[in-house]
Amino acid sequence: MLQSMTGFGEGKCTITHYTLNVKIISLNSRYLEINFNIPPMFDSMRPDLEREIKKVFTRGKITIKIDFEEGEKEYIEKIYNFVTNAAEYFKKHSLNVKKIPFQLYFDLAKLNIIKHKEITSLNIHEKRQFKRCFKYALQRVLEMRKLEGQKTEKFLRERLNIIQRTLHEIVKMKKEERKEAEQKYKSKGIDEGETLSSLLLKLDVSEEVERLHSHIKYFRQVLREKGQEKGKKLDFLSQEITRELTTLGSKTHRPDIVHKVILLKEEVEKIREQLRNIQ
């Protein structure tokens, strides 16, 4: 089963009066990149978090973001403190609230009258809660990456079916081209035999077709294999398929066959575009 490099996971838990919100975002990348956007109190836990990520993923740009969400009680307390301190400020400066310009309400924020309670460290129990929250978010990312991988695998199999059907059509057309060449030269007499043999050899694509079938078969085999790192291997196979198609397209004089080959190359390019996001 394929695994995409695109995914998102979120986990929440409560620490003191705050709700801890852990978000993990995964995007495509050639290598495994881990970025942290977390409060300083979690810095000491970075090595542990990196180890957990490396157990699950081998490629992708992974970003971990941690936010604190205050509960309703804390917001009410802050609003109350703001109103109380603002009233004292007006009274101290003998200001009439009704005459205060609207802009001053925004300027009050600069007085820093609202004090935020900050968490500077976590105890053992809180660290355990956080780790459970982090692992939950990580599992959600993995599930989404697998789900996206399933969709991509279905898309790839559809493209492979199209390529095989079109390749079968090309083989039939090449047989017709060979017969046309034989009839054309045989009608001119035996003297043209050597020229005919040379032409038929140039038109022969049996080796290219055989290698294409082999590449497609192996491509399907890789899709069935267990393991996660398949993107690079499948991309290499796609390049080999394109190379054989280029050779096949050069061994014909019929425009309709060339057009078929171009369509096949477009299908392979669609495959490669999807593989860029596969681990």
C-alpha cells in the first residue's frame, strides 16, 4: 500500500487551566524534514518527539505546532480585570467615559493592564498527557497519509490500465505497418529484399514492447509489496517507461502511431506527478 506525504493531525488535552492544541502538518519533500513551532517549555522534549516521528515517517516535511487555548473561565476573568482596571484608569485621570474617543479603547491595550498567566514548565503528569496528545495527532496524520496513498494507488492503476490497452493497440498498428512495408517492397521485385529486411528491422519494436510490459508488471508488483518507501523506485520505473516509449515512437513512419505514443507519455507524466507526493 502506498503512503502519501500529505496529511494533517490534531490532538487536544488539558494542562492546568489551558487546553493544549497539538497540530502536525505533513507535506511532500525529498527527505524527512522536521520543523517545530512550539513554546520554549517543550524544547527539552524535541529529541523524543523527533524519535517518534522517525518511527513512523521516512520522507516528508513535518511541522509540529503547539498552541494554548484558554478556557471560558480565564476569558471571563480577563474581561473583568480589563473593565475594572479601565474604570480605575478613567477615574484616576478624571476622564468621562462618554467623551472618550473610540480610538482610546484600542490604546488601552498598550497599557498592559491584562496580565497573562504563562506556563513555564511541565510536571511529569503533564508531560505524559502531552505525549499522549502528540501520539494521537501523529496517528491521525498517518491515517490521512495512508488514505491519500490509497487514492493515489487507485489513480496509478487506472493509468497503467490505459497504458497497457493503448500499447496493445500500437502493437496491432505496428503489424499493419509491417505488412504495408512488405507489400510495398515485394511489389518492386526480389532486388529490394535487402532494403526490405533493413526497413523491417528499423520498424521492429518487439524488444521495446517486451521491456514496457516488464516495467509495467514490476510497477504493479511494487504497488503490492509491503513497506513504505516506494515513491523513488516507482519514479525510476516511470522514467524507464518513458525512455522505451521514446524509442518506440522513433521506429515508425505512421503519424497515428506517433500520436498514440504521445498520449502514452502524457499518461506516464500524470503518474510521475502523483509519485512526487508518495513516500
